[in-house]
Amino acid sequence: MAHFDTEYQRLEASYSDSPPGEENLLVHVPEGSKSPWHHIENLDLFFQRISFLHYNEQFDYVYNLHQKNGFTCMLLGEIFELVQLVFVVAFTVFLVNCVDYDILFANKFVNHTDSSKVTLPDAILPVDVCSARIRDNVFVIFIILISGVFWLHRLVKFMYNICCYWEIRSFFINALKMSMADLPYFTWQEVQARIVEIQKEHQICIHKKELTELDIYHRILRFKNYMVAMVNKSLLPVRFHLPLLGDTVFYTRGLKYNFELIFFWGPGSLFENEWSLKAEYKRGGNRLELADRLSSRILWIGIANLLLCPVILIWQILYAFFSHTEVIKREPGSLGARCWSLYGRFYLRHFNELDHELMSRLSKGYKASSKYMNCFMSPLLTVVAKNVAFFAGSILAVLIALTIYDEDVLAVEHVLSSITLLGVCITICRSFIPDKHMVFCPEQLLKVILAHIHYMPDHWQGNAHRYETRDEFAQLFQYKAVFILEELLSPVITPFILIFCLRRKSLEIIDFFRNFTVDVVGVGDTCSFAQMDVRQHGHPAWMSAGKTEASIYQQAEDGKTELSLMHFAITNPHWQPPRESTHFISQLKEKVHREASGGQQGILTDNAVFTSTHSLQSDSEPHSLIANLLMGPPSLSSLHLGREGSINPVSVGASEGASALRSLSPISSSIHLRGSYPSARLPRPDQPALAASRAMTGSGTDAQTISSGSSAWEGQLTSMVLSEYASTEMSIHALYMHEMHKQQSQGELSRHTWYRQESDESSESVNEDLESTRNFPRSSTFPCTTTPHQEGAAHHSSRQQRRHGGTTDSVPGSSRVQRTPRVPLGGWSEETRTGRHHDTVPEEGSEDELPPRVHKVRSVTWATVGSF
Amino acid sequence: MNCRSEVLEVSVEGRQVDEAMLALLHTILLHRSTGKFHYKKEGTYSIGTVGTQDVDCDFIDFTFVRVSSDELDRVIRKAVAEFKDGLGNSGNDGMGQISLEFYQKKKSRWPFSDECIPWEVWSIKVNVVNLANEQERQICSEKVGEKLGEKVINIVEVINRHEYLPKMPTQSEVDNVFDTSLKDVQPYLYKITFQITDSMGTSVSTTMRRLIKDTLAL
């Protein structure tokens, strides 16, 4: 006892004057107050909020070049939303009741004593008349009441949210040790890694000692995964065959809200709380009874929707009017622009893919997609549009000329309005006239699109030029105008879909939830598809043949399980998949690698194309360094592809540069650095240039002594390039898997005979897409490697050394290291050459970005080094 | 969700209900109680002593150990008695569940009440059987005794696992973790609730509560 006593007392220096007689007691030190973050009740919401706030910060950052406090931005945003709501209602009521339109339209004259000018205040009715009119109008009062209730609800929610996010904010600051100002620099992966760290220390989840990335994703995306799976298995009634319109997809936000209400959180929903399905739904015994209950619930919710329909409809119209009119007036072309439809977002979403990941993926595919859609201009429409534009243009020109001559023309009735109308008309017509320099190469474009969106039905392959394909793609990628229209119609149509279509599916839904829900320890009930288990849900036609034991009912369509697995493994390199999946991933990677190095077909020929396109692109000056930085990763990746993580990622391409650098700034730390970089599958793609920057600063300081504050830019750079790299790798794999799938299902590679050779321009166009994919904010001001933050640069360059080191240093695995990259290098560099010389584009070829930029990387490194 | 849950199932005769429940609840609480904390300067504290005492059951062939705190015993007896009454009143052949929930309080700012976050829930499902004659009762009393012995070992095994426990609090926070209302012993904050029959369907109030919470959280 005495022994313990002394030991505890030693910690507390000031603890010396304890009252006599108590020295013999065991004295303890409480540990409680250190963090309030252990054991959080609702981890689902907690993680959701973290990801949201993090995303918000990033979002905020991307658009506000200056670092602002994202929390305040969010606060302001929400406040303005509330204000907007009040404004919409108040302004509408005012317009309806308090304006004397007779005066405004000059149908009635006002008798002014001093002047004949009509002023705006003249047109506004006096307050008492106005309020009397409002009071008499029952309908208006009704609307005001409804919106008042709605507003109060929003207000309460707002208050609640603020409190929650304030808490999350302090979690970021205190537990994750990220200040809000720095938050935008961190990628989600980094935040996640810190959360995993935190778990070890604070046990925010009490079931397990350690959290995995998958656990966090499961919690954030629990319901979304269910929805994705339901769309994947075509369980939700969103596709309809209409007599006139043919196959259509109708999926709006209102409908989605209702689905979620029914399944996940509404009164009497299938879920007991955020994390567990009600027990009775897990048993198969009384499925019929449960289905009955569900269908009657759907009926009631449908009826409620029907009753509330007028209110929602009015709200939608008002909201659409106020939020879109201004934009349409400013740029009428925006109606002709396209956006990814809500259905598309669910169809294209991987299991376990966060919102921001999906959005960035889709945004990268946007340009190619709209280009693809523009390929299908109907020639008839074009001719008509050209002529309409001509006539409208000439009238407009005359009117404008007259106005310039004498502006009294404007005072003539309807002249101003006709000018406006003609302008709009011309803009609309112009959107129907295809670009003169457009090249029609749908097959290639579709490949580029596929590289980003990762999913497409089988029958699109080889049919890219057909209108059917285009129409189906239009379901995923709809006109903005159609989107708005659907949203407007939604309140009317939703109740009918619920009552007549969804109800019929109630038994299937019950079965779905029973069959595809698994209870994961520490996570709760999740959709079993989201486990991404190839064995349980793999599709034999998607490379998991032999591994899958799934029945047709259990197979995820479109290779979703496989692609999701790849995507998740690539975006979360630290994640340890279960053994089956590891096997699958490594096998696939090896195959891709083999294909690449063998240089026979498919993907490799594509790469040749890309080499050429890239060499085209990189010649343009302004991007030089950043572009090359970004070009770097794919080349490294390609070298690296087939390898498993434990090997130190070395690229032969960069090795020369690296050794050159070493001669400039000798570093001996490469060995231990390599040790600290154990199992990441990703090479650090940003190294060459950073190494250059290191050489430039000439600092030999050790890498580990960086302060994250000063290296914020570089940190951002690293993470962005890393994520860029990951998305590239995923694109390669998606394309490869689709290619394999095609071969598997057709037995042979289909040759599309229908193809127009427009090599130069097509590569040009692809090239443009490439640029669009590197949507790299602040590229002009990006201080990529020229910022001489010594520590930061040192840090990164040492990481670089970590990678390059393998080429020269004697390492245990050096023989392996020498061997592995050699093969791909030969393949790639040869491809590089062939790619340059051949001007024709091979027909399969149009992957977006797999540039084997080995030579380029090297040369840039050299150049930079040379200049200093 | 973020809480462990353990389920124990016992079948007992009507008159054995309270003793069986007391035995299990007391066993759990014995392991989830500490002596009173005496805080000193500089954030250290010493722990008081806890006495234990054996309790012999009348209707079951069983003896269990409980914390020798009459106050705690009284509180638990009261809960168990209510449960037994509920079982008796329910009319049908007596299925019920009594759960002992350990929780932490989290202080919130003014407009919200304190959150109670459970970290461990023990649910004891009780199945009441009717016995015909004295001999069966005799056998039953022995059998139930054996079963309870198993359960106690079961409980100890669970508790011995190295799993999450709230961290020892500082003086200001001791009320968030421990029930300090008792004079001689200091169990973790706990709550005893019970449900009669298999009425797992959610009641109106919980549904409403969740509805409000969900809309807020949305």
C-alpha cells in the first residue's frame, strides 16, 4: 500500500499536506475531465455532422479563396435562408394585394399637382387599404398561416442545428486538433484518419477498440446505401412507361423525401431509430402482415401528400420563380444546360460514397457528358433554329439600331419587351446550333464519361451513336429546365406514385429489408450490399465469377459491388478489407497491371491515345508545372499498378531525377522514411516537383519537423494530388472492369464499324476534357512549389525521398523494387512513343487520363533543378 | 446504439420472481458500484470501502452477494415489487422484461435538458411458469438456483471483459457518472425500467418523441 501511495504522490507535487491519517489510503487521480468526446450517443448523426461541416468548410473554401470561418458562413447561409423564406412570402403577398396595377400600367392616371411623372410609391396602395384587402382574402391568410408554421419549424431546426454544429466545431478544435481555419486544407481522408486515432484514445464508439473507415462510412451513409441498393435492384418505382413519352424516369426531391419518410424515419417507419431495423421486420414469419401494414401506411402518407399538395405546389412555384427567374434572365442558356438528375445520382453512386466524392466525380464527367449530348443535335432542328435565329436577329438588329439613333423608340409600347424576347429567342436558338468545330465521336466520349461516372448499362457499349442510348443517358443527365419542371410537378405526381406504384411493391420492400440487412457490431443494422462483399453480392459477369455465391436476387446489378469495392479500397488506402475482398482487389490490380505491361489490347491502346493527348496538352505553357504535377500521378500509378502495397513505391521514371536531386541535397533519411510509409498503395505523386522545391530551398532539414501551419499550401497540394491520383486510378479500374465485363459477356471484343476518324480534333476534344477534369481551383495563383516554406518543402521532399530512395539506396526489397517497375516502364514508354507518332486514334481509345508521363515528369524535374 | 446490451433469460415460478430479479440485479450492481469518492485537493480522491453481505433466498435454493447498502436494496426492492405487481396484473401468462441501464449524463446548455446516454443495458427477460404441486416446486427451486448460478457467472464474465467504462470523473463531474445520492455506496448512474408482456411495439409517446427529434435532426 505504501508503495502505491508514494507512486501516486510523486505525480502530484503539491500534494504534500494531506491531513494525518489519510496517507495510507489509496489515492486516485480522476481522468474524466480531459475530453467530453468519449462515448457519443448517436454516432450516426455525429459523423454525418462531421462530414457535413468538413465538407462545408471545403466548399466554403473553394469558393471564397480567402480563408473564412466556415462555421460563420454556414450560420449566415442558414439565417439568409430563413430571411429568404419570409421575403418570398411577404413579397408575394405584397405584390398580390398592395400594388395598384392600373397605375403601373398607366391605364389609370394619377393627378399630381407638380409633375406628370408617375413614381413607384404612387402605384403602392396605402397601408390601410392594403391590410383590409389582405384581411378579406381568406386564401392569402391561409397561405400566410401555413408558411408561418413552416417558418417556425425551420427556425427551431436552425437553432437546434446551430447548437449541434457548435459542438462539432469544438470537437474539431479540441479533439481532432484542427482549427477551423486549417480545416479546408484537410481532405476527408485525413479527417477520417484522425477520427480513427481519436477512437483509440477516447472511445467515441464503445463497442470496439478501433474504428475502421468502413464503420464511419456505414454510419454516415446508412440510409443512402439502402437507397442506392434499392435503385440498383430497381425496387423503387421511379421508371415508368408512359404512352406518349416512352420510358421515363421520375425521381424528384419530394419523392425521395417521401421514400425516406416511409422507410427510415417517419412515424411507424421500418427503422426503430437511426441504427436499427425493427425486430419484427427481421423475421420472415409475418411478412405478409407487415407488407399489409406498410402498404396502408404508404396509402396514408400518399393521402396526406394529396391533401397538402396545393400548399406544396404553391410553395414550389413561388420558390422556383424567385430562385430561377433571375438566373434565367441573366443567362437564358442556363435552361438549356444540363445537370445530373437525382436518379442519375443514385444510379451512379457507389456504395459507401460520400456526397462530395460523388459530386466531384460527376463534375469531372460533366463536360464530356454535355459534349456527348450535344453530339445529337437533330439536323432538322438545327436548320429551323438557324433560320429563326436569322430572322429574329435581323429584327433585333434593326430595333437596336433605331434605338441607338433615337432612344425615344424605347418609349413606344412593347419595343423594350420585344427586344428582350428576341434576345431570349436567339439565345435559345443558338443552343440548338451545334458548334462548328464539334466532332462527332460518341463512342469515345462515352468512354471518357464512363471513366468518371463508372457505371453504364451494358447495351450502351458499342451503341453510343444511337438515339436510344442518348435518350437513356438523358435520364441520368437531364436538362436543367426539365429538372425544374419535374420539381414543379412533383407535388402533384408524388401522391399518385406513392398510392398506385409504391404500394404494390410493399411486399418486395419488406423482403428487401429483411434479406439485405446485416447487423454489424459497433455500427448497427446496415445494408448488406454496403459491406461490398464480393462473395455475397458479387456478379459473376463482373469478374467475381468463382468467388461469388450470390443468387440472382442477391447480385448487385451493373457490377456495383465490385466497382464499389474498388472505389472504396482506392479512396481509403488504409482500409483493411476482409480476406475475400483483398484477394479480389489484388487479383484485379494484378490483371490491370499485366494488361498494361503486356501491351496487347484494350486499356493499353487507350493509353497510347492518352499519351498523345497529354503530350499535346503539356506543351501549352501556362500549366507547365501544375499540369506536370498532375500528370505525374497517372504515370506513377501505371508503373505501380499491379503491385501490392507493402513494396515501397518507386518509379523508375522519376528515379533519375531523384538521384540528381540527391546530389544536390543529400538526404540520408530515406530509409527510415520508407519505414514510415508502410502499406499505402498510393505513391506520393507530388514528389518530383516538391523535390525540386526542396532543392531550390536547399534545406537539408529533417522532414518530420514541419509545422503544419506554414506547409498548409503544400498540405493542400498533397491531398489534392493524392485524391486526383485516386480518382485516376479508379477511372482506370472502372474502364478495365467494364472492358472485361464486355469481353466476358460478348465473348469477343466488339468492333464498332461505325466510326469517324478525326484523330487530331478528337484528341483535341478529349484533351479539353482532360483539362476540365483537373478542375483545380486557384490554378493561376497556386503557389505550387515556388513558395519557399522551408519546413514544408523539406517535409515533402523528404517524403519524396522516401519514394525515390528505393531506387538508389540499398534496401531489403531493392531487388524487387528494381524488377517491378521495369516491366511497365518499357510498356509505357513505348506506348508513349507510339502514341506520339500515330495520329489516328484507336477506336477503343479514349480513357480520360492515364497519361504515361514518365518522360515528362523527369524532364520537369530536371528543368526545375537546372533553373536553380 | 452506442451502448452494450446484454440479455439474460430466466423462467421462474410466480413467487420466485422477486428473489430471482433481486439476485441478478444485485449481482450486476455489486460489480458496478464503488465506494464513495472523497475528493481532495489537486483533483485526487480516495475511495471509501464497500461492504458486502450474503442474502439467502426463501423460494430458491440460492444465495447471492449484494452490496451491504440498505438504501440501494430498498430502491431495487421497490422497482422489483412494481415489476412483480405489473406481472401479476397483466393477466396473461406473465412475460416481462426488466432492464437495468447504466448511463452517463451530459450537461447541455440552457434550452436543452441534460442528455442521458446509456453505455450498458442489461435486460432480463422473465418467463413465469405455473407449477402444479409441491414436488415440482421443490425441483424448480433447485433448478432455478442452478440457473441463477450460471447467470451470475455469466454476468461476472461479461463484466470482467475489458470494455468501455466511463472514465473516473473529477469532483465537479462526479454526478454525471455516479449516483451519489446514497450514503454508503456509489453505483454508476443507473435506471431500472420494465415492460410487461411482449409489447415491443413502440408506445405513442416514444413515437412522438422520435418524430420531433427526427424532424429537428433532419
